Amino acid sequence: MDLLKEAFIKALKFAKKNRILVRFTAFAIVAMAALVISVVSCGIKVGYNVNYCGKNIAVIDNAEVFKDAKAKILLSLSDKKGEKEISSPKFLPVVTSEDNLASKDQLADAIIENTESLSSSSALTVNGEVLAYANRAELEKLVDAALCKYYVKGAENTSAFLDDVSIIDSYCLNEDVKTSKEAANIVNKLKVKTVSTVTSESSVKYSTKTIYTSTKVRGYEKVKTKGVKGIKTETAVVETLNGKETAKTVIARKVIKEPVEKVVIKGTATSMTSATARAQAKSAGFICPLNKGSIKQISAYWGDGRNHKAMDFSGNVGTPIFAAKAGTVVSAGWDGNYGYAVVIDHGNGYKTRYAHANALCVKKGATVKQGQQIATLGNTGRSTGPHLHFEVIKNGARVNPAPYIGY
Ligand SMILES: [Zn+2]
């Protein structure tokens, strides 16, 4: 357009100087005007080919477009080091149409494409500062992964960077483009705040209730109701910074299953015999087979819930064991689970057994007096600690020894 105007003005000046040619000039002016009108109406105009590094890369309206495109590129680069990378082009006039003219942005892209040391890239910016240049898809993938990195599995999660992080289209020097690994290292250093609503489940302890009963002997213990743990849930909002907890607020606690109380029945009676039976037993004339002072503890009673048909007295190994009544030794020696044991026949259908002895003082067939030492207390046979296992046998059946020996 400018060129046409210039030509038109020149023609006019020429015509003024050369009056002879006025007629021709007038014709030329008309022709020129017609040309201008036709050019304008058809959209045909004069533009400039941008010859960049020996190659025509775009057609532009005027040299300003190149200046603007260059300024845009330099603004994108991290510093001014790209300035010398962009060569000065040649502008060659060319008749073109309005549609063919490249915009500033199009020219900038064309310059980048034709500049070996520069490329289109995306910039990862943090608070406006470029941290890395890399491929956009690569950066987006890394950023997305960084945001999910500290999510709690099974929880409702939201996350955000602590700083203002964005990915913008940019240009950069090829040497500044980061590899995936380098970009990942940079993204991984960003601070991520994650808020997770976590619901966790834990057990609720059950309590134990003991019911004491005099209808059972001491040592009797039976679980009436099995204890069952309950279940509770706790919902908390947990805030973390790069996975490290910074705050936690419990927003709900709920028992979703109540525990079941354990109920235990324990016996308190020393002997489960009637007054008549006790009097009868006493009249049988037995004495305690140990000096009561040497008994540490009655460690088991008759019928304590494990079919224990005897009484156990714990004491020190070597404590003397005496015959509960006069009689004849019917067995003395090793007797399987009883360990070293003595059985005395007292007549009238009564026998007594003394088991788990450490040493025996009598032999089978011996006659013993009441209160005579027959063995020493021990821990032989099936025994979990030094004790005397004492049985009273009446007509071949074991009976509760307690009432016979004053318990
Ligand atoms: Zn026993």
C-alpha cells in the first residue's frame, strides 16, 4: 500500500513539472487510482517476505511485526541470552493478500522453528519465577503426580501447592530444556499441602465381671459369657505438608459395635459337703498329711472345674509328708503322672494317696502309724510346681478330702 501511495505521489510531482505530459499524466492518475481501488477492493496489497537465515519464513505487513515477535520471544526466555540467537532478517517487498500476513505470534513461532538453538517449550513457574522448561505433557504429568503423592488410601483427599505453581507456554534455549528426570526432581521439591478425611477402625476392649458363688469350691472358675471386643471408628481431618502431619482434627467418633462383657463365675466355698457329711468325715479320724505351717497355699481344691478329685498343697521340696491315719502301704514307688507316690490302706474301705513326692520313706507292705513320715514333698510326675496331691478313696471312689482333714 505504502509503495502504491509513493508511486502515485511521484507521478503527481512529475506531472506538475512536465505540463506537456499533463494529459498523459491525467490518464496515468486515473489508471493508477483505478488500480488502487481494484487492489484495495480485492484485498491485494504489498507486504514483506521475512527472509530469515536465508529462508522466507513469513509475510508480514511491516518491519514492526518482526520487532514485536522478537520482543515476545526475548520476554519468554529466562534472561536476555537469547538476543544474539535471533538473526537480523531481510525484508523483501511482495504483493500479497491480507489473509497471507502473519501475526506477531505466528512470526514468533516461525522464528523459533528456524532458530536452531531455540525451541518452543513450557515453563514451570513458581510465584512467577521460571523453575524449569520442559515438555508440557511431561510437566502436567509430574505436577498431577506430585499433587496425589501424599493422598491417604481409602480417604477423601484434596491437595494444593503451597506456592503459586503454573505451566505456561514459552520459548527457551535448547540447552535449558530439562530431561524428565531433572524436571521430576524439581517438581518433587515443591511443597504440597494435602487434606485427607480419614476414617479408621479400632477395637473396643470388653470389661470382665466376676460373679462369686458359695455353691462352688474355691478354685472353680468358669466363663459364663465370652467377652467380645467391640469396634469403633474415628474420622479425622488430617493435614500434611509433603506427607508430614501438621494438623489433625477429630470430627467424629462412633462405636459401631458394642463390646460384650465377659462374665466369670468363681467359687468361694472351701468344702462342698453338708454338716452331716463333714461330721461323718471327721469321725473317720484322719489328720492333715502336712504340718499346716508348712503349707504355702492350697493350690487346688476338689472339683475346681477341671475334674480335680483331690486337694493340692504347695510347699517346699523336702517338706515331710505324714500318714493321715494308720494303715498298710499298698503301693510305694513311681506311678506315672503321679510321679513318686504312696497309697495307704486304712481299712473300713478307706485309702489315701500321696503323689508327686520327692522321696519315699516307706515300702510296699509296711505298716505305718498315723503321723508317721512316709515321704517328702516334691515335683515329680505331671506337676507344674512342688506340691502334695492328696486323695481320699472311699470304697474305691475318690471323695473330697477337705472335710476329712479339717477344711
Ligand atoms: Zn492334684
